[in-house]
Amino acid sequence: MASPAKIINLNLPTAALVGRVNVGKSTLFNRLTESSHALVSPVPGTTRTRNIGTVAWRGKNFQLVDTGGLTFDDTVPLEKNIIEQTEIAVKSADLIIFVVDLQDELLPQEKELAKKLFKKYGGKKPIILVGNKADSAADRSRVFDPQWKKLGLGEPIPVSAINGSNTGDLLDALYKHLGKLKKRPKKIVIKPTIKAAIIGKPNVGKSSLFNKLIGEPRVIVSDMPHTTREPHDTLVEIDGDQILFIDTAGIRRKTKVSGDLERQGIGKSLEAITRADVALFVLDASQPITDQDKQLGGFMEEHAKSAIIIINKWDLAEGNEDPFRNEVREKIYSYFPHLSYAPIVFVSALTEYRVHQIFPMIKRAYLEKQIVIPPADLQEFFKKITQAQRPARGMGVRHPKILGFKQLDADLPVFELDIKSKTSLHISYVNYLKNRLREQYGFFASPIVIKMKKIKR
């Protein structure tokens, strides 16, 4: 059994961005971390779960946390959860960045938030007031508006997250405060990691599984569709191995996507799949397979992704006997014949049933997709299997003649089969080669790609 996952502590000082909705915290987060992780839109409550990134300044690093914008309205969906996530971020931070919108009027609720922060953390940790949207000289002059004094946090540092204006001065100020702490900014080098993306349609339990895998409630879990709007990366250590888990937004059919915000989130989810080493494809045991599930399976085939099929909510299944599981397994492969290489694991994120089995499967998938067969061994292997079964003819009358077989890619099992021009090879023989390769060398959870190249001789 694998050991529990432990979130890797980079031992860096942390600054948390807080403020009401639409003041530009996520844009500022992306600017300072030089990334595009946080989803940015004018829709209130776009960010719901903490986003954590690393900032590099003066050759050293510190962590930055983006929090959900507060609406101060209990009727807003997930507002309570967003507040809880914000409280966790602020409590664990070494410095608080209170962000306001210089182009807007100060709200009474912002005064109340500043009062609460100062009462709880004033004198214990620095609170820096930042005036965002200082996109012009006129906007920057608004830092002298008397209204900001009502927050009791001093004069705002004007910045423009959208164009980067004055962000260097902000970083200097943050660096100065963080440099006075016991835990100071330092240069870090993160080791190469296994990247595992958790994908699936909405409400299959991806976020619940993500929280169980990383060992803490890092993302919000709700029955409301599209609760997760953007990918969330968390680096954990398990038995000495580092795995970067990526929780993604649920992917629906284009015809059911509601608005640009969801469209952006889905785009980021698909991007996360392409950068992952292993895709954890989550299906709901209590629901039938849908066209959207099939489309996601097709996307993984198209991008030749190592994959593990996870049947979640197994606690709701009709039975748990081996014959029943085998029956379900056969049915799943009938829906996804192109993912026949992907192992299936039955889990329950709710009860943690067999969740621990996922860790060693991820490691094995990562290692075996990188197997490189020595050329001499590959030629000997190829000689034996072609003697055991001659190449089958495809279209045409000429029997195919294979002139060579070699491995092309060291990061994915990709092979090239050279055949004589004006002949064709039947697809069944290509599948025969894949099966023999898998029997001999493994390639667990990884697709095997065989490219055919016609050569004139």
C-alpha cells in the first residue's frame, strides 16, 4: 500500500491576495507569477478556490495565493465556501495584500473587511494596500483620494495588473517586508515531477478525488455543475516521488456550454491534459456513459495520452463482487475500445475506498511510457514475431514486405514501420505488433503508436 500523500512545503514565505470581486486579483496573480493559471473574467465570483503560484524577484522566490473575490452577499452561490477558502489562505499567509479598485468607489463592506483583518492580524503580519487598475496617470492620482484612508492601511501602492505598470515597485515593497521575516525569499529549484491531470465531465467527483489524493480540502466540492472553473495544481510527495496533481474543470459538450467563462475553463482543462504525463479519466459509477465521456476518451486517444480510467462513486454501485466488476470493466472497454490499454480502478472518493491504489499506478504509467528498447533487442523481437506470424495484406494484391522497424520517441512508445511502396499492411497486423510489444515490454497504461512509412526500393 502506498504511503499517504504529503503536500510539498517549499518553505517559502507566502503572500495572499484578498479583496472584493472584480478588483483584478486574478489578473495581478497572473502578472506577478508570470503565468496564466488564474481564470480572468468580469463575471463576479470567477475565482472560487485558492490558486497558488511562485513569484521570482531579485533572483529569489516567494509564494503567492489568489483567493476568490468576496461579494458580501450570502445569496451568491458558494459564497460561504469562498470565504472559508479565503480564511485558510489568510491564516497561513505571512503577508496580506489587500487589493482595491482605484477606478471605483470604496464599499462599506471593504471597510468592514479591512477592519476585521487589522483587528485579527494587525501587528502580527504586514497588510499591504494595493490600488489596482492604475492604468493611466489619472488613475494613479486616485491613490490620494481621502476614501482610502478610511481603511486604516495607509496609502495604496498603485499598479496596473493589465499592463504591468508599477508592479516592480510592488514587488520591491513585498520583498522588503518578506525579507524581515524568519522565513525569507530564497532561490528554489523544483525537481522534475510526474504530472497527473484529473479529467471528466461535470459532477463525476473530480474535485473530491483531488482533495483525497493530495490529503487536504484544497478545492471546493459542490453538487453545483462547473464548481471548479480553472485547473488547480498541487505538488505532493508519495514514497519519495513527486507528483503534480492537476484538478480540472468539468468538460461538457459545446452545445451545453454556458457563456465565455465556462468556455475559458474548458480550454484550460484541455490544455492541462496536453501537458500532463498521465490522465486520470474519471467516470461516475452511478451514471451511464454519455457522448461527452466518449468525446473525452477520443481526445486522449488523439493526443496519445497515458491514461488510467477511474470509476468513482463505487460506493453507489449495485455490487462489489469480482464477476460484477469484470462485467463493468468489459462494458467500459466496449465504450472506449481505443483506451483498451488503460487500466481500470474502482474507487470512492467519498469513503476513500481504493484511492491509495491510484498512486503506484501513476508512477508505473509514468515510468513505462518512457521505456526505450535497445535497437538490437528490438530487431531480435521483430524477427521472432514476424516469423511467428507473417505480415497480413491490406488493400491491393501484393503481399507487404517490411523493410525495417525502429523506435522513434523516448518519451512515448512511438515506432516506425518501414514497408515497401505499392504494398499495404492490414490494420490487424499493426494491432498484432502492438499486442506483442505490450506482452514483451509492458508499456503499462500507455498507448503504443506505430507509424507506417513507405519506402521505394
